[in-house]
Amino acid sequence: MDFDLFVIGAGSGGVRAARMAAAKGVKVAVVEDAPLGGTCVNLGCIPKKLYSYASSFPAHFSSSEGYGWSHVESSLDWELLKKNRAIEIKRLNGVYANLLKNSGVVLIEGRGSLVDKNTVKVGDKTYTVKNILIATGGWPSVPDISGKELVITSNEIFDLPVFPKRLLVVGGGYIASEFASIFNGLGAKVIQLYRSEKILRGFDEDLRDFLSQEMIKHGVDIRVNSDVAKIEKTANGLLVTLKDGQTEEVDQVLYATGRVPNTKGLNLDAVGVKTNKKGQIEVDKNYTTSVESIYALGDVVGHLELTPVALGEAMTVVDYLFGDKKRQMSYDNIPTAIFTTPNAATVGLTEEQAREQYGEVLIFKSEFKALKHTLTGKTERTLMKMIVDKASDKVVGIHMVGDDAGEIIQGFAVALKAGATKAIFDNTIGIHPTAAEEFVTMRTPVEG
């Protein structure tokens, strides 16, 4: 056969699997028809975080006055931001190309499709392969509304020809909330619509409430229980009619209402690869699909749509195929961050999940103005919450809203993964003065 492993998709998971497999001495190929690095590098985590950094500077400028700095006049050069982001992304594309090349992986340009369980077609060429790994990721989805052709998704938001001074964001998940914060910080007037009663479904209720309040403080116009009826083009932008009859005129409408598996053209049905009702490829614990010799991982299977999760799944697949088969992927205590303003981050269970799983729990909670803002005059506040199983004293959930929440929660995620108890947290000396020390100085539960 031409290859021992043929990977369809050169995103984070696909590239990691290809490199690790090649390091074990097997013949590996990767096929990709888009810039290397997948959604994360090109249209997701990396450019989004860069724009998040960009959006934070006006707040830094205004905060500096409380520390004795003169008023700073500033303006955004949208073209320069786009140019510098593109340069960095192109550099990362090159890094991925070199990683594959230096690992001995054969990179094939094009769109791969399945012919049978051991054959992949790319263009007019076919390749015989022992194992196939599908790592094609996800793609933004937009519901069928009148004027659908006028909206943009997260794929287009980074490179808009003109900066949208009036932006309507439709959606209540972390992608919608992040872009609402980012463009608000960059200077746009932002309205965020969500059809349900509260943004960030699936996150801890206190975090959802608190972050919503903070985003509103920063200027995002969050409107819940609201949805779009139709969108029309006007001489001055887009006229959006809401289902309650209200109208808003904006420059752009960003839909961030969900993503679907990117399986178009893969020929899954013809080969017998089963998918669920959401279109996600069904796999077992070793990421084997319904067809022996065909595997899948990452957003296309939809376990947890996070880059580090895809990397972990890739390592598991490679170990199963070419290693000692001992590695297993755990989805417990996976930390995640929301790069809104302010940031939020979480690891472990929500309070609702913890009560359901453990019954009696202790809740420790702290809300305060960070030291930084004692001189800025700003009203931004920080929330920290810890959930403890009362019977075992084990810490089962940590949630935070505030500056650098992702950086702080990453460290505490190690503690939760190790099974740390509240007593261990209590016996840990804090670093003073930091926000993070609050997690090791909480002594009195607010509930339990």
C-alpha cells in the first residue's frame, strides 16, 4: 500500500497525528485544500486572540490616567491590524509545513474523499492506504433566514474590507460573546442577540450572570430572548428586523450560532461511515468509526471542540494504531477559557452538575474589585467560585471571571486533575498580591 496512515485534514489534530505516527517510522500522508493549521491557526483561536489583545488597548490607555499618565489619543488602523495578523498566520502556516516536512510526512494538496476503506482519492489520483484518519474539523452554520446571503461568519470577520462601526452579533455561545467583546473594544457599537434567556449555555450559572453584567458594563448591548426575522440591504448598511418587530440598522451581521462537521465531499455514506443526527462522525473510545481502518477525531466527531482536545485525541489514535495501546483520552476536568472582556475560564463541574453528581456540595465564592482598578476608577469586578464535594473534600469545579482568567485556571486545572482536596488548597500559600491567591484563601462556604 502507498501509506500506513492517510490523514484527511491538516488542522491541529491531523498534523499532530501525522507527525507522531511518522516519528514511529510508518509512512504517512496528509491531504489539505486550505492553509495549514486548520480553524485554530487560520480562522479561530490564534487570530481571535490577537484581535482580543488589540481590543484591550483602549481600556489600558484610559486606565493609565489613574496611574498618573496623561490622556492618550488613539485610533485603530484596521488595515494595519489585518496586515500584521496575516503575516503572523502565514508564518504559522510555514511552521506547520516544516513540522510535517521534517517529520517525513508527505503533504498532498487537494480535497480528499473516500473510495473504500483502504482507498482515498485526491483530484484524479488515488492512494491505497492501510488506515485513514478523518480530521476535517467544523464549519460555521447559518440558519435559513430571509437575507442569509448578507451575513458573515467567523470565517470572514477577520478580513472585512471596512471596519464595521455598527455590528450585530447573533448567538450566545463563547464565539459570539468573544467577538462581541472584541469589536466593542475595537470601537464598534455592538449589539449581541441571543434567542434564549441567558448567554453561554452550559457554563456555570453564576459565571453566566456575572460575565453578562460585566460585558454590558463594557458597552456590549446584550439582548436576550431576541432573534432575527429578516435582513435587508439598504443604502447605509443592513436593516435587521427582529421577531418582535423592532429594527436595527447596522454595517455587518455576524452569525455565530453554531458549527457543523466539515464532511462535505468526503463520501462517508457510500463507504458506510456512520454519523449521528448532528452530522458528527460516530467513533468508539479508540476513535474507530463504523468502518474498520477508518478513524476520526477533533471537531468532526464533536466530543469537545477545543484544539488541545484534538491534540489529545490524536495522541490516543496514534498510540492505538502504532503504539502499545495504553493511552486513553479523558474528558474530565478539561479547562477552557472565554476571551471576552473581561476574560472567563472554567475547569471541572458547574454547580448544577456537581449537585447532580455528588448531592451535597460546598460553594465558595468571592467577588471583588481587582487591585488594578482601585486607581483606575473603573467598576469592573472579578468573580471566583469553587465547588467542593462535601463528603470527600475534593474540589470538583473552579470558575472565574476577570483579567487573565485563562492563565490562572490553567494552573488550577492541574490541581483538579490530580484530585486536590479543599484542605490542600487551604494549605497552599498564595502569591500576594494577586487575584489567583483568592482560590487558596477562601475559608467560609456561602452555601452547603
